[in-house]
Amino acid sequence: MPALAILSVVLEQTVQWKYGTAGTIGLLLLTVGIRSRRPTLSSAGAMILALLVTGPALSS
């Protein structure tokens, strides 16, 4: 269980560092949506993360 907590913190810090506040909000929505079984929240979070990841490829 401690390894899962450490992995979660590392993933959150990496997203925050690379994608900023929007990435953190996307990750939060995705996590909350999956845990509470709300597909709307998880879809919104996944969409935000996907747009952040593919944004540079779309703009060139």
C-alpha cells in the first residue's frame, strides 16, 4: 500500500510540473470519476489530459 501512495504522489507531481494546474485538475477529475463511478467526471478529466498531451501536436 505505501508503494501505491508513493506512486500516486510522484504521478501527481509529474503532471503538475509538466502540464500545470490544468493537468492537476484533469487528473483530479479522472481520479474522482473513477472512484465514484461517475463516467461524466472521468470523461471530463480524460479529455482535459488528452487535450494537454496532444495540444502541441495539433498546433504545429
